[in-house]
Amino acid sequence: MRSLLHILLALMVAAAAPAGADEPLKVTAIRAATIEFNRRMGLTGEIAARETLSAAFPTGGRITSISVNDGDRVEDGAELARIDRVQQEQALRSAKAQLAAASAELTAARDNEARQSQLFERGATTRATRSAATDRLAAAAARQAQAEAELNQAESALEDTVLLAPNSGTVIKRLAEPGQIVGAAQPVLQLALGDRYEAVFNVPEAVLNFGTAAHAPPPITLSPLDRPNVTVSGTVREVSPLVDPASGTVKVKVAMAHPLTGLSYGDAVRGGTEQTDGSGIALPWSALTATSQGPAVWVVDKADSTVSLRQIAVSRYTSDSILVESGLDEGEIVVSLGAQLLYPGRVVRYEEPAQ
């Protein structure tokens, strides 16, 4: 019984001992230093052509054949596709027949007008008869002109059933297949013009802070997904003014200085960049604690090695650090490890981590 009383008294004396009697707590600390905040960002995009063109038939119809496939190189004027031309061929034959009839009528009207003019000069016919022959000649000439125009139209319609390459380029994508009915001007093939490449990325609006006079677009490094060591530089060429409402992203086009070996249109490409977000004090996540007022850190008094809790304002969180906006001064000592055992006024023995 007496030994139990002794133990209780010892515990009471230990509990009543002043905090200053505690041995200094060994902690790890970091010296607050101002650095530049650099943010690295990587996204996957797609190789695209700098200039593209959609090839389409001027008239609608059913596609009978497509002569090219994705990736084929075509020259200016090469045949790309055909649509059914039965109606156009019938219209052409009809136009030729009408022109032949109009030509025959014109020849007859011309002969009749010449004959009536000769008879009129000899007084063997009336002026009215000669005038009627002249009018028939004029009408026959008009009908021949109309028939010639209709023939030209029919020949043009027949030519429109064959889709020719308007420029030299590379087939990026087939947008239709044989047997499909397409309308006039409906794209059938997409062509890449020239040999200039670019990479297209859908960048989240939240991280897009360039494109203005205050934030110039940063340089971009591009590489294949399976060969990260093969890189080529790129520059931001165009930033879309519109935000995709479904994904919250903005389309950004990056011009490539040189093509990437082994990559072509539609292939995936990795793009990376580094942006500077100004300067400030960066602390490791382990230094962060909190109070009812918000984020806080333990600051060591250099004079007596005691700690105090300091409220801070955080500008941004990263995967491995916190970026302090205000609340700390250059050179102050902040506890980075061991903060869970601290209380205001606690004496610590700190050591800064090796650099």
C-alpha cells in the first residue's frame, strides 16, 4: 500500500513539473528562403497537319469507288474517288442529240434565209417572206447556243462525278466509303497540304495562364510516347479563344521545328513545358499544420530555441511542397519534422537537413 502511494506521489510531482524542465526536443528544421516557383506540365496530344483541305464532290450521289487510303501521297490532279454517273451520262447523250438537232435546224434556216434574200433581190418573193426567214434563222441560232450551253453543263456534271486532288498532299482520313450516298460539298477525304507538322493539345483551362502580353507562351518539348529521349522543340502557334464546355479544356496548337522520326498524322505525342509562377518561400508538406484560422507552421526563435505557431497564407500546393504567399520572412527557421510533439514555448534542438 505504501509503495502504491509513493508511485502516485511521483506521478503527481512529474505532472506538476514546469514545462521548461523538459529536455530540448530534437527536430529537423528548414531555413525559409525565397526561390522561383517553376511548374512542370506534361500532356499527351496528337500530330496534325499545319494546313488541311477537305475534298468533296460538287454534286451528290452514291460513291462507287475510292482510289486512296489513309497515309497515301497524292499529286495535284490525281483521281481520288468516283460517284455513280449513269444520270450524268444520259444527260450528256441527250445534250449531244439536242445540239445535233439544233445545228441541223440552224443549217436549214441559214440556207432558207439565203435563198429568200436572193429571191427578194430579183423580186420573186415578198419582203414579209424574207423577214420570216431571217427571224427563223435568228431563232435557230439561239437554240443552237442554248444546246451548246446545255452540252457544256452536261460535260461538266459528268466531270464532277470524278473527284480529283486539288493540290498535292497526303490523305489523312477517309470520311466516306464506297456505296455511301453523299450530298453536294460533303467531305469525302481530308488531305494534309505541304510537309509541315504541328501538335494539338487539349489543355485544362485552370492551368492555362499564357497567351497574353504578361504571360508569353513557354517553349514546348515534344517527344514520342515510347521514346522520351527523342525530342524536338515546339512553339505555341495558336490558342483557341473557346473553352470546350464538356471537358473544360482549350485547344492549343504547337508548331514543330522538325518532324519526329517515326510519327505521322494522327499519332500520339508527349508535350512538356516548364512555367515560372513568380517567387516565394517553399516548404515541405511535413512542415504544415493547421489551426482554426487555417494553415500554420512552427517557427523557431533563434534567441532561445523555443517554438511558436505562425499562421501563413498558402498560394499553391504542389505534389511535394507548399508555396507560401505570406506569413514568413526570409531566413526564419521552420520545423519540418517532429512538429507533432510541439507546443508553444517548447525548447527544441534542431538541425537543418543536408542539402
